[in-house]
Amino acid sequence: MRPTRSLLFLTGIAALVFAPAVALRSQDPQPVAAAWKKADSAAHAAMLASKEAYLGSKSCKMCHNKAETGDSYDCWENSGHAKAFETLKGEAAKKIAAELGLKDAAKAPECLKCHVTGAAFLGDEERFGKKFSLEDGVGCESCHGPAGGHIDGRKAAKATKVPTDRLPELPPGELVVPDLALCSQCHNDESPTYEAFDPEKMLKAIAHLHPLREKPRVSPPKKKESEK
Ligand code: HEC
Ligand code: HEC
Ligand code: HEC
Ligand code: HEC
């Protein structure tokens, strides 16, 4: 199925499961949606509160693909996150889905929940821009929040180049600054393949800091002397 058609198809299921406010206004949200809609960190709360649209990772590329500013696009594109939707079409996913009695992992809300971006809003078409694609898997906006306002804001400010001589500084609220609890939203034992999440190792594996940033804002909890 082409992505656009599968998106339409998904919108159908997702409208029922993920966006009860739209499809099932008067009924209780199903457990999957409820889990997502419960904000358990500042970053997650900010993400759920945002009214901006998800525009998809491809819409970040033109401004965020330079080594001098951290090369976040290539870093993401080469990471497991970019392949998270693809993974649901693979053999391993088929096996897991069969064991759970699910027909197709790439269409099952039980799997999409953590393997695509903006899962809490799937089905609400107004929240997704034209370049948004489920194929992006866990995209930039899974961690930075919906970026419609950011892109409009930067274009309006004619600030299309990320500065190389200072750290980036955005107006408060334009994007979400991720926190570790946000990672745990997906990296937890609800994942059928869960492996213990080592914050230090995992943050290093996805790092795309600005070269001038000496102290990350998201850092692993300090280890006690005895654990070193
Ligand atoms: C929306 C859900 C989601 C969020 C939020 C998320 N991840 Fe992930 N992460 C995934 C999924 C799904 C995979 C597996 C991708 C695949 O291989 O298909 C993954 C894979 C990874 C991997 C590769 C691990 C491996 O063994 O392949 C690293 C490293 C990682 N995540 C780090 C992080 C960190 C650090 C954060 C928080 C800053 C984070 N993730 C937030 C869903 C998420
Ligand atoms: C799995 C979560 C995750 C994904 C996916 C992700 N980022 Fe990040 N991003 C982070 C974290 C964590 C930081 C570090 C914040 C800090 O410690 O200061 C960060 C920082 C940044 C920064 C600021 C760097 C700095 O030091 O000022 C930019 C710009 C950025 N990301 C852009 C992107 C873009 C563009 C994409 C997609 C192409 C993306 N990110 C995907 C988690 C993520
Ligand atoms: C039109 C260019 C443009 C596009 C497109 C764009 N950005 Fe940015 N972004 C910027 C600029 C410019 C800055 C730095 C602003 C400054 O400090 O003056 C920035 C900064 C950031 C930061 C740093 C925030 C911080 O506190 O360190 C993140 C994260 C980020 N962008 C994410 C994204 C994501 C995710 C997308 C795509 C969905 C995206 N950007 C698309 C221009 C853009
Ligand atoms: C709670 C979030 C979550 C849910 C729900 C989830 N996954 Fe994942 N999945 C992850 C994360 C995070 C990873 C990265 C490895 C890990 O820590 O589990 C991952 C990795 C995977 C992998 C790659 C394993 C590897 O190491 O190559 C497969 C396959 C997979 N998931 C299939 C599924 C299927 C099928 C479903 C639905 C039945 C599903 N996942 C539901 C979060 C989730």
C-alpha cells in the first residue's frame, strides 16, 4: 500500500482508537489512547498541550542538516528511530504480532503507539501537514513536539540558518525540550522487545548537540560513587 493510502486507512482505525475526542466524543477513550494522553513528564505535558501541526521530519532537513550546527537531520535519519515504522513490516514484528493475535503490526494501534510520531492525535487530520508520513517512524517531533509553529516562526523571523557562533535560542514554548521521562514513554516494559534503558548509553547513541553546547540539558541522572 502506498503511504498516503495506508495513512487514510489508518486514519480510520486511529480515529476510533487514538482520537476519542473526534470520533467517540461521548464514550470513554480506549486504554491505548488513555495511556498516551496521560502526561507523565513536563515534556510530554507540553507536547499534548500544543495545538500546532506535526509537519514530519522531512520538513526539518533544509535548516538542520549542517555539521556546524549538530547535523540533527542526518543523525536522526541514520538512527533506529527513522526506521521504527519499517520495523513493523519486518519478520520479527510479524512473529510478535502473530503471538499477540494481531493481524498486521504496521496497522495495529498496539504497535503504532510507540513506532510512529504523534500517535495521540492520529486520526485528527488537521494536526498533520502534507509532508507528514508514518514512514518517518519516530520522527523529530516525537521528541521536540509538533513543529508547525516553529517553522512558521523561523520563516517569519527570516531566521532560516541555525547560528554557528552561539547556541540556538528559541522563544519559550516554540518547541518542546525533551526530558528522560519522555524516552520512557516508549522505552518501557510494555514494549514486546524491551531491553533495560540505560540513559547514558541511549542519549549518547542519539546525540546531535550543537558543537558549542558543553552541557546538555537532557542528561542521565548522576551516578552514585558506589555505582561508578
Ligand atoms: C515515540 C516513542 C519513542 C520515544 C519518545 C523515544 N524512543 Fe527511542 N526508540 C523507539 C522505538 C520504537 C525504537 C526502535 C526502532 C526500531 O529499531 O525500529 C527506538 C530505538 C532507540 C534507540 C536504538 C536502540 C537499539 O538498540 O536499536 C536508541 C539509542 C533510542 N531509541 C534512544 C532514545 C532516547 C534517548 C529517547 C529520549 C530522548 C528516545 N529514544 C525516545 C521509540 C521511542
Ligand atoms: C529520540 C528523541 C529525539 C529525536 C527523534 C530528535 N531529537 Fe533533537 N534532541 C533530542 C535531545 C535529547 C536533544 C538534546 C537537548 C539537550 O540536551 O540540550 C536534542 C537537541 C536538538 C537540537 C538542539 C541542539 C543543541 O545543542 O542546541 C536540535 C536543533 C534538534 N534536536 C533537532 C532535531 C531534528 C531536526 C530532529 C529530526 C531530524 C531531531 N532533533 C530528532 C532528542 C531528539
Ligand atoms: C526555516 C528553517 C527551519 C526549519 C524548516 C526548522 N527549523 Fe528548527 N531551528 C531553526 C533555527 C534558525 C533555529 C535556531 C534559532 C536561533 O537560535 O536563532 C532552530 C532551532 C531548533 C531547535 C533548537 C531548540 C533549542 O532549544 O535548542 C530545535 C530542537 C529545532 N529547531 C527543531 C526543528 C524540527 C524538529 C524541525 C522540523 C519539524 C525544524 N526545527 C525545522 C530553523 C528551522
Ligand atoms: C511501549 C512502546 C512500544 C510498543 C507498544 C511497541 N514497541 Fe516495538 N519497540 C519499542 C522500543 C522502545 C523498541 C527498541 C528496543 C526496545 O527497547 O524494546 C522497539 C523495538 C521493536 C522491534 C525491533 C527489535 C530489534 O531489536 O530489532 C520490533 C520487531 C518491534 N519493536 C515490534 C513491535 C510490535 C510488533 C509491536 C506491537 C505488538 C510493538 N513493537 C509495540 C517500543 C514499543
